[in-house]
Amino acid sequence: MKFLRLLLVLVALAALPPAPEAHAGERPLPDPVEGSRLFVRKGCVVCHAVDGEGGKIGPDLGRVSTGRSLLGIAAVMWNHSPIMTERIKEVKATRPKLTPEEMANLFTFLTYTGYLDVPGDPKRGADMFRDRGCARCHGVGGSGGGIGPSLDRFKRYVSPISLATAMWNHGPQMQTMMQQLGVVRPQLSGGDIADLLAYIRAAGRGGPEGAIYLLPGNPQRGAQVFEEKRCATCHGGRDAPGGIGPSLRRTREGQKRGLTEVVALMWNHGPAIWKKMAELGIPVPSLTGQEMADLVAHLYSLHYFDEPGRSDRGRDAFASKGCAACHGPAGRGGAGAPDLTKTLGKASPIEIAATMWNHGSAMAQEARTRGLPWPNLEGRDLADLVEFLRAGGRKK
Ligand code: HEC
Ligand code: HEC
Ligand code: HEC
Ligand code: HEC
């Protein structure tokens, strides 16, 4: 069943038009279709399943990627690298080398299969539906509401992105109604929207019609939607300087990053966005669920490459995680480990992550020889380390 779904997704993805040429100086956007091919070609599929289908030697990767940034996935892979390397030897396969582009494509594929149906908590969703005031206007399963439409039709939708899209499209009218009835407009996080949908799916009334899935968002198509729906006018794009809305190319410090977080941000900032649109005479764009999924994928792919790390924290992590034991306190090389500041000073985060993966097996060997523990990293540590290495081992 799941495999069929994955196949369907892959077939649909493969039918997309080819990636547009990247403009000079722009990194090409990651391509999930190419990522799915790499998953097979690089032999990951021998050991890993994605959503149930595939090898059983390693864990199913359909879930690891949920809510993780690209560097977050790279960190998880780094942490498991020594054991993975052992297993690869046991099955007499070769440990795949990855170029930065390959790594980005592969992880983009994993991210999009992982977020198809972010699981929500129906109980939490029920409480929220009541406490945040949705129940005052909306009915679910025949009870409550009456002011707004019944939300039972969302029972069939699997992705929180679908619910969020309908909320965006009806947002301005809902806001007016909330003002009239004195309902405080709730602020939501991506997790909240998944929980709300889980509640509707559990409690909603409806026949046994088929579930409606979204295809994984495609960052390249999302880039087109971003231009066509005029998001670029305010946020900056190919020909527009932006500056009217905040730049969406960088996640702010402390901001949660996950595919559904972006739609939650759009909901939370909705009233301010619509006000600006009215001022500039830009109509509020209506989006289909698929367009929203593509948009989100596009924004997410921009964020991927700009995860904000800090070199001062990176310097601390370099020492506390044990990198300094081999590479020296400033990364300038130590006994037997190379100087990291020379080659990596200009590298992008994903280039550094790919380099670390490619040298991981030799590093694990060296750690075993010296009796050093393998440094365990979080996505944030990796972002900080990358900043530190890019700053040439200086605090900045
Ligand atoms: C020979 C088998 C094998 C191959 C090939 C392999 N892996 Fe793994 N992988 C494993 C095992 C076993 C683990 C669990 C290691 C542990 O427990 O520390 C793992 C763990 C992981 C994890 C962490 C998962 C989690 O839930 O924490 C990621 C991510 C990952 N592998 C990605 C990949 C990718 C991407 C490829 C292809 C480039 C790949 N692996 C190839 C065996 C393999
Ligand atoms: C003050 C009343 C009110 C509140 C509170 C309210 N809504 Fe609405 N909602 C409406 C109205 C009215 C519409 C229809 C707007 C239109 O016709 O464009 C609507 C439309 C929607 C739609 C689109 C329905 C469809 O079939 O496409 C969704 C989804 C939705 N609301 C979800 C929510 C959620 C989730 C909450 C709580 C976080 C919420 N609403 C809170 C009044 C409200
Ligand atoms: C008319 C100008 C305008 C247009 C068009 C516009 N936005 Fe915005 N956007 C804004 C403003 C202004 C804010 C900040 C609102 C605030 O401060 O609450 C914002 C905020 C956001 C945020 C939250 C950013 C953050 O980091 O907190 C997201 C996400 C977003 N917009 C996405 C979009 C998307 C996607 C589109 C196209 C469908 C779009 N916007 C179209 C003006 C616009
Ligand atoms: C046990 C010693 C040891 C530890 C601990 C260690 N490394 Fe290494 N590292 C090495 C060795 C040895 C090499 C060269 C491997 C090779 O030739 O393939 C290397 C290579 C690298 C490279 C590739 C350099 C290049 O120019 O291609 C990077 C990047 C790197 N390490 C980063 C790190 C980071 C970041 C940490 C901490 C999370 C770390 N290393 C921890 C020993 C270590």
C-alpha cells in the first residue's frame, strides 16, 4: 500500500518538466526526483526502507527526515556513520561517496517523503479546536459551529498543508468574522495545524471515500509559483528587490524549521500581509494545495542552505565535541588530521557536510585507534561548526 503510494509519488515526480537552468552564480535547486534515483544508485535502498519498503538492515528513513533541516539530516547521518560503515563492510558493499549536489538531492527526496503525512495528535487537536475558538464557528462530526462551514470535508485530507491552504484562502473573511464576534485570532505553529487535522480526521463525518494525498512539493515549481503569485514583489525574487516583507532566505535565530512551520507563519502573519497587499493593490492570491506544497518546498530549500550557525558557538562545539583533539583547537591541523581552514574557508554548508561524510570512515578508524569517542552532533552543532570552519577557525 505504502509502496504503491511512494511509487505513485515517484512516477508523478518523474513526469515533471526538467529543472530550469540555474542562473549564473545561483546554486541549482535540489531535485527530489534525482534524489530518489540516487537512493537506489548509491545503495542506500539495500539497507534502508522509506515508508516501509526497502532494506531492513538500517532504520526506515521515512521518518528521520520529518521536521529536520538538511543539515539536521546530515548530522544524524554523521552520528550513525561508524556503525553504518561497519554494516556496509559486512555486506561487502562500498561506502558511497557523495558530492554536495548529490547530498542535497538525496536529503530533499527524504524530506519530501517524510513530510507527506506529518502525524498529529487528535486529542491535542480536539482541545485546541475548542480552546482556540475554531469550534465557535465550525462544526466537526455534526456538532458545534454554524457560523462557518463544517470542516468534515477535511477528513479525507492527509497532509496538514491542505488544511493550511484552505485556511490561507479563506483567511481574510475569517479574520473579518473573528473581529465581528470578538474572537481572538489564534497564533499557530506547524505542529498545531497537524494536530487540528488529526482531530478533524478522527472526529469528522464522511463516507469511506478515498484519502487525498498531496504530492511532495517541488522546489523548482515552487520558485515559479513564488513569482507568479507575486510573493516576490514584497519578499524579493529574480527581478524584484523585495524589502516590503522580510527576507525569506534565512530562518531567524530560534525560529522553528519544518515544512509545516512555513504555512503556520503565513497564517500568523496573514493579517499584516493582507493589509500590505491591499495597500499595494495586489489581490490576495488563492492557492491550490499543490501550489502551497510547491511554495513551501521552495522556501524550505532556500532555508536549507542558509541555516544560521554562529562561529563562536562553533568554536566551543569544535572543542567540546572532540574535533579539536585531532584537528587542533583552531582547526589548523594536529597530529595526523588535516588543516580544515584552508580548503573549507569558502565552502558552503552542504559542501562541508558532504566532505565530512566522505572522510567519515577514515575519521572513525582514527578515533578507534586513539580510543576517542565518536562526536555526536545535532543539526544546530553542525551549522555552528560549519560557520566556525568558514570563518577560518576564528571566532569572527
Ligand atoms: C549496508 C547497510 C547500509 C547502507 C548501504 C546505508 N546505510 Fe544508513 N544506516 C545503516 C545502519 C545499520 C544504520 C543505523 C546505525 C546506528 O544504529 O548507529 C544507519 C543509519 C542511517 C541514518 C540515521 C537514521 C536514524 O534514524 O537515526 C541515516 C540518515 C542514514 N543511515 C542514511 C543513509 C543514506 C543516505 C545512505 C545511502 C547514501 C545509507 N544510509 C546507506 C545501514 C546502511
Ligand atoms: C469567527 C468565526 C471563525 C473562527 C473562530 C474560525 N473560522 Fe474558519 N471560517 C470561518 C468562515 C466564516 C469561513 C468561510 C470563509 C469564506 O467563505 O471564505 C471559514 C473557513 C474556514 C476554512 C475553509 C473551509 C473550506 O471548506 O474550504 C477552514 C479550513 C477553516 N475555516 C478552519 C478554521 C480553523 C482551524 C479555525 C481555528 C483555528 C477557524 N477556522 C476559526 C469562520 C471562522
Ligand atoms: C504585499 C506584500 C506581500 C506579498 C505580496 C506577500 N507577502 Fe509575505 N509578508 C509580507 C509582510 C509585510 C510580512 C511581515 C508581516 C508581519 O510582520 O506580521 C510577511 C510575512 C511573511 C511570512 C512570515 C515571515 C517570517 O519570517 O516571519 C511568510 C512565510 C510569507 N510572508 C510568505 C509569503 C508568500 C508565500 C507569499 C505569496 C503567496 C507572500 N508572502 C506574499 C508582505 C507580503
Ligand atoms: C579521531 C580523530 C578525528 C576526530 C575526532 C575528527 N576528525 Fe575530522 N579528520 C580526521 C582525519 C584523520 C581526517 C582525514 C581523513 C581522510 O584522509 O580521509 C579528517 C578529515 C576531516 C575533514 C575533511 C578535510 C578535507 O580537507 O577534506 C573534515 C571536514 C573534518 N575532518 C571535520 C571534522 C569535524 C567537524 C570533527 C568534529 C565533529 C572531526 N573532523 C573530528 C580525524 C578526526
